[in-house]
Amino acid sequence: MPVPLRNPRFARFWAANAASTLGSGLALSAFLLLAVRVLHAGPAAVGALAATGAAVGAALAVPLGPWVERRRKRPVMVAADLFRCLALLSVPAAYALGRLGFAQLLVVAVLVATADIAFTAAAGACLKALVPPAELLCANARLEATSWTAIVVGPPLGGAAVGLFGPAVTVVADAVSYLLSALGLGSIGREAPAPSPSPPAEPRLRAADLLDGWRWILADPALRPLFANTVLFNALLLATEPLLVLLLVGRLHFSPVQFGLTLALPCLGGLLGSRLSRRLVARFGERRVLVTTGMVRGCFPLWLAFAGPGRSGQLLVMELQFAMICAIGAFNPVLATYRLNRIPTDRIARTLTAWSVTTKATTAALTALWGLLATLTGPRAGLALAGLLLLPTGALLRRVTTPQVTAPAADLRPAG
């Protein structure tokens, strides 16, 4: 299979993605740290910051899918990067002036979440145009490996930077990473495919267009179960992250170093899984890998509820997380490739927007619900219930069929 980095346009796309992904890894908990350490926010305020930014950002992003679809994708990505850079820079500026408030953190979180969805929608269409179909899985696997590398490396480095330079430094690093991403995307030298033309009789965006992405997903017999599986899996898994923190740190008294290693080291499984994805598809076929890894990844979260104190509890959590993340690392590139091949080129942006909006909104709702559940029953019960609900989600993937590969996008036209 061709190596996508030999494609200079994809190499620049990947380098831009790597810069912003590493910056996000460094600042993974930056807003929460600022809220706790600088603004002395309580648990309710911290929970609101974590959930509200994603939920409101998802709501604001609903009209972005059709809007992005009708525009060139690379300029949209550059604009989203610059927008996120400026929004984030307002935080350390206010902090340096002694004017930082919780409302500003909340507004910036909403703005960044909205821009994230616009960027993701445009990036999918841009990637499909940059990379030939034969290289698409390899490209997605490389992007997936980059994401897991950032999760392994970013938080420890970010924690050290916060300890040395203060809680706002990682926000600055994240803002600079978006600037570097914008510069990298600008150096690609070729435009993304021409935007989908509006029908002559309907030159303006209509209210009905806002639902196009969901209509396409729900009408497709293969995308529909895949959509249901990924939304439920991601939302249930992410909703239990605060519960896992509460269990390990609050109940089992893991030290900060022990806790960091417990969550960071298993992310190496994501690197392994993403590296194996192409070989697995070559040997077993795309559908079998998609279904098998998708079902396997839901088998492990239940057992996190039984973690105990000390070294044995730490090892149990690390083993379960490593196995789950390895399956996720293999599943995600195949999912991304399958989805891009299934969706026609002129529908990618609105479909990916609908996908992202639903995932973020569902995650925010379940995070709030599971926080309430943990308050009433404790973190173990919340983790166990989420684990039980994750088990049957894999059955949805049995309805996934071999995708009909859509026609490749037109070649990119020279800039200018």
C-alpha cells in the first residue's frame, strides 16, 4: 500500500494536524485547571464547564454543515484554526491582566467547540480530495496514531509546564499550535475541491438544509447502525471519565503521578492498534475488522468498576484501558475510511457535522446524567451501569455492509 507521506500535500496536511493535536494534548485539562486553581471553582462549576461548552458548541454548529459544504474546504480549515487561536489567546491575556473570569472560560470553550466541528467537517472532505482511495486507510491510520501519541506525550508535558510556568502556559501553547496548523494548511498550495454548487432556484441556505446530514445518515442502511454505535459508545465512555477520576483519586487515593501513568501509558495501545489496522484489513477485510474491533472495544469498561487500591488495582485499570484503547485504535481508522468511502463527496461536510454534533450533544447530556447518578449511588455503580450498557452496542455493527465506494473527488485546482 502506498505511503501517504510521499504525497507532499498530505504530508503538509498531516504536519498541520500533528501541530494542533499536540497543542490540544498539552492543554487537555487547561481550562479545568484554570477554573480550579485560579478561579477556585467548585465541582458544579467544573462540571458545567466540561459539559456546557460541548453542548452549546454543538448546537451552534448545526448550520455549519451545509455552509461548509458550499465553500472551499481548506480556507474554512485555516479560518477555524485562526479563530481558535484568537479565542484561546484571550484567556492568557485576561489572566495576565487579572481579569479572567469563569464566564470567559465558558464562552471560549463554546467558541472553540463550535470551530472544532467546522474544522472536522471540512477536514474530512479535504482529506478525501488529497489522498487517493488506495491510500485513504493508511492516511487515517497515521492521523489516528498521531492523536494517540499526543495523548501519551501531551498531558505529562503539559502538567510539567503548568508546574514550572503557571496554569495559562498550556493555553498559549494550544493557541500557537493552531497558528502553526493554519500556516501548514496554507502551504499545501492547492485548493480543496470546488464547493458543492447550490441549486439555481435555491441559492441561499434553507432551514430544511440544516437536517441534510441526519437525513443522509438515517437513510443509509450501513451508516445508520454505525452512527448509532459510535455515538452511544463515545458518549457512554466519555460520560464515565469524571467517575473514573473520582474513583481512582477520591476513593482509591491514587497519587497524581500514579493517576497520570495509569491513564497515559495505556494510550500506547492506540498506537499499536492504529499500526495494525491496515494489516488487519488486508488479511480479514474491512467489514470484519470494523465489526470485530467495534464489538471488542465495548467489552472492557464494565470491569473498571471493580478496580481496587494499590498496585493490583492500578495494573487492572491499565490492562483494561490498554486492551480497550488498542481496539479503539484499530477501529477508528477503519471507521473513518469506511465513512468517507460511503458518503458522496458533495455530502461529506454536512454528514460529518451531523455526526459530530450528535456525538457532542449526547456526550454532554450523558456526562451530566452520570454525574447525578454518581452523586446518588457512587462512582462504581455509575461505571458498572455504563459498562453494562456498552456491551450490547457492538451488536449494532452486525448490520454494517461493505460500502459502495463513491467516485473520488475532482483533483485539487492550483491556488490563485
